[in-house]
Amino acid sequence: MQIKISARHGNLSENTREKIQTKVEKLLRFHDRLSAIEVTVDLEHRETPEVDLRVLAEHKHDFVATTQADELLAALDIAVQKVEQQLRKHKEKIQDRHRGAGHRRLGVPEEAEE
């Protein structure tokens, strides 16, 4: 899996890049088939940095979150939480789809089947 960290309108220190990488690697526990994570930090307004987090999953659509906060790591935390929620919801939807047919049939009354 690839993790790409980039910055617009400024540079990120190596220490900050390591912190960002550590935080986004935690997304792997929610979905086992993530192919890439792209983090773009926009430092145009230094007092309120913007973080764009894009997670690419195999055979699925992209999961995207964009946030702006007073501090860079706070914005990153919010973006990671948003993507975690999207991954959880997607995983629940898939699990419900796989369980769907058999469980629905059990709930149907016998008169309705005739």
C-alpha cells in the first residue's frame, strides 16, 4: 500500500510527515484492501491549514474527507475520523448485502409465500 503526503503553499517537516503517516496507517484496520492513501496539506492560510485525505480501495470507490482546523494535526484527526466512518459504513453495507437473502426469507410469514 502506498502513502503519499504532499503540501501546497509550503513544506512539511520530516517529523510532521512521520506523524501524518502514523495516523493514516491506522485506517488499514478498517479495510484490508486499501491500495493507496493520499494526504494533501494546504498551507495557504497558515492559521487554518486544510487537509484533504483520499483513500483508494481495490474495486471500490474512493473515500474522501476534507477538513480545516486551527492546527494541522487537529485537521488531520478530523479527516481520519471522517474516513473511518465512511469505511465502517461501507463495510457494514457489504456485510448486510452478504447476509441479506437468507435472513430476509426467515422473516416472511408463510401466508405471504403462497
